[in-house]
Amino acid sequence: MIKGIESILLSSPNAKKLAAFYKDKVGLKQTLEAEMGDRGEKLFGFELKAGSGFYIMDHSEVKGANKQPQRYLLNFEVEEINTEVKKLLKKGVKQIQDVYHVEDYGLIATFADVDGNYFQLVQVQVAKSSNIVN
């Protein structure tokens, strides 16, 4: 029986660079840096207040930018989406989709990381779409 998702592992051709992006640009708190395997691949872990663990790791078979970034999305829950969007834009993070409303869910904004993966900021439980600020 599957109990849940234990962790999210994001593979990269350059885990150090990608981990620095999520730490310095997105603002995640890095709590782990380790070596794995016989080739000294790097592994970076991040502390999140809720949900599964989030890790970035070197992977020898991952090359270049993600060619299908819509295939999966990392969703990071935030308290106030407009504030967080402004922070990312100020730090030069590439925005893919402006803030939009999903009925009975909340607000979402989509961005790209340095490997071309998409991630989203999500503010759940918003009653009206009138909270959108561009």
C-alpha cells in the first residue's frame, strides 16, 4: 500500500547551479549538501514547512535544458502570491504565466528555473479572482 510521496527528486546536469537557483532566487532553505555514488555526484536538500522532501541531485544521464517543462510541475504553496511573484521577478526569474485564478482552488503563477523546468507558486483557498494584481 502506498502511503504518500516521501520526496521529490529533481535531477540535473549541474545540481550545484540548480540548487543555488532554488536557494538564492526562489528563497528555499537549503539544509543538506552531500556526495552520492562512486562518481561524487552532489545532492542538495531543502527544508519545506509542509509536504514531501525536496532534493536536487546530479545525474549523468540528464543533459541540457528540459525539453518538455510542462510534463511535470513543482508547486510551492505561498501565503500571498503577488508578494512572492514580485520577489521572483525582481531577482530576474523567468515568468512563464502571469497569476491566474482556478475556480475552487486558488491563484497560480508559473516560472522556469535555470534548467528549464517549470515550477509554480500557488495560493490556495482564495474565494475570488479579484485578488490578482499584475
